[in-house]
Amino acid sequence: MLPEDYKFLNGILNYSPLATAIYDSPDLRIAFVNEAMLEMWCAKRDISGRLFSEVFPSFKESGFSAILENVWHSGKSYTATDKEAEIMKDGIPIKRFFDFEYKALTDENNRTYAILHTSIDVTEKNVALKTIESHVQHLNYNNELELITNTLVHDAKNPISIARIAIENIRKKHLVQNNDFKNWLYVIEDALSSLTQIIDKTSLLSEARTYKIGKKVVHISEKVNHWIHEAKFIHQVTDLKIDLGELHPINAEPNSLNQVFSNLINNAIKYSSQKDQPMLSIDSERDENGIYYYIRDNGIGIPTVDMGEIFSNMHRASNAGNFQGNGIGLFIVKRMMEKLQGKIEVSSEINQGTEVKLYFPIID
């Protein structure tokens, strides 16, 4: 190649927008560096002709010199993406990210005579992706927190209801002449009312999603009587007709299943509690795809106009005004079933009752 050709090529590379450098010796002498690479390195033109490790000691410490030396001796090129590097600017280290290639230039005997180094600064892209990732993690954390909050809020209502029932029974049957005792009962009742208000305000701030949880085999038959007994006590139902069929065990996260079944059984008993003969039926079946549970009651049913919103947060059916509740139960159940990779379907008829169908997939 003639000197004029070298000058022409040098001019092209120097003004190329792609950051480029050439090393022409085993000790990595910088034979050429264009303006784009100088700007990327935050370096001056006088580095040309000097050794790479001498000019950039921080690159040597980070292992870049060793990679270049390996490329020279092996004749094998090296490519990297999103590689972190520390650039010194006015004596201050700055973290940057690069996509780059160390291209080994070899002769007919496969001996390296130069390394062509091209690089692109991808710091802005990397920072943007990390920012997005951080936002996603933050949103997921908030959503997980919201579900936990909703769950705790909903769970807290049952013991409060039990405490209120206990206060009322004590007031009616015991120590009715003791004014001091009666005053303390009023104080406790006021405290429970305040606690209920706090819980209600908390629930208004929460919108739920799911959180990752482990699983184990849960024997529904061993737990169902507890859920029924608790709901009967809360809603003061004594003559409930119970029909339990075969209850297959489910391999899933226990707390999630507890939320699902306790909520649905509570709803079934609550909304049938005003019937002359309240009825609750629970059975299940299994096939090659999964386990199906059916929970039926003979309660007030759900109006057709409300069916599209039954899984919405804070939504209550238009005919549920005479029953205590805040519209969170089915919302939580739906989210829990999604986390369990299951499904829930609800069918209902006014004044005839409601059937809830649950599907739990068989997952190894």
C-alpha cells in the first residue's frame, strides 16, 4: 500500500463515528486511535504511540489488557456486550458500559500483526434498562405488599367479629348489674370499632397482586370442619345443613388454600344464614388434568347485573346490603387462584343460591 493510501485510510478511520483503535505490537502499542475513541476514553491525541497498559492502568487492573494480549497471542478475536469499564475523566472514575470487539488481524501464517478495536458506548441503554428493571421490581414489590395487606385486613375482620359477639353475649348473660364491668365492655367495643375503621382505611389503600410461595399436599378434609365451625360462629348459624362429598387433597401453598376455602365457605354460610334451612355442600372430583372443587349454598344468590364485577376490589352485590362485608373476599380468592395457576367460576340464581367451581391443576 502506498503512503497516500495509508493517509487516505487514516483519514477515513479518524472521522468515522465508530470508535476505533489499532494496536500493532504484542505489548499493545496504540498505533492508531480516532476521535470517537479518544472521546470515549476521555483521552488526548498524545496517547498515540504509547502502550495501552501504560496509558490506562485502570484497564489493566480490570483485565482488558490481559484480554488484548490473549487475542494477540491466540489470533482469536474477542467480542463483548454491556461490558462495564471505569473511565478516568479529570482524575475522577466514571462507570461506563460498552459493546466492543478486539479483532485479531493475522497474516497468511495466522500470526497476529495488529488488533482492530471497535467500540460503542451503551451506557445510556444499560442505565435505561436497569431503571426499567428497578421500576418493575418496585411495582412488583408494591403489588406483593398490597396483596399481603389485603389478606391481613380481611383476616383481621373475623376475630374482631368474634370479639364483638363475645361482648354481646357477656352483656346479655353475665354481670348485667355491674356498671363498672359494663363500662369496660363499652370501652372494649369502642376500641374494636376504632380498629375496624383503621382496617377499613388500610384496605382502601391496597390493590392486590400475587407473591411467590411454596407448596405442599393439603388435606382439605382435615381442615374443612374448622372453616365451617368458624363461619357458623361468626354468623350465628346453628341449624346449617352440611353435605360433604369426597374431598381430594390438593398440592398447593397452604396459606393460599386457606384464604380460598375460608373466604368461600364464609360467604356461603353468611349469605344463606337468613334462610329457614341454610345449606352448604362441598365436594370434589379429579381427572387427568386436575382437581375440581364445588362449593354450593342456598343463599340469596347474585344478581345478573353484578356478575361481571364480583371479582373486583371493594365490590359488593346490590342485594348484599343486609350482610356485613367490604367486597374484598372474592377479589382475594381470584388473585390467590391465579397464583396457584388455577381458575374460579361462579354461577348463581337469585334467592336460590350460588355455586363456586374451583380448578386446581396437577403440577409436579
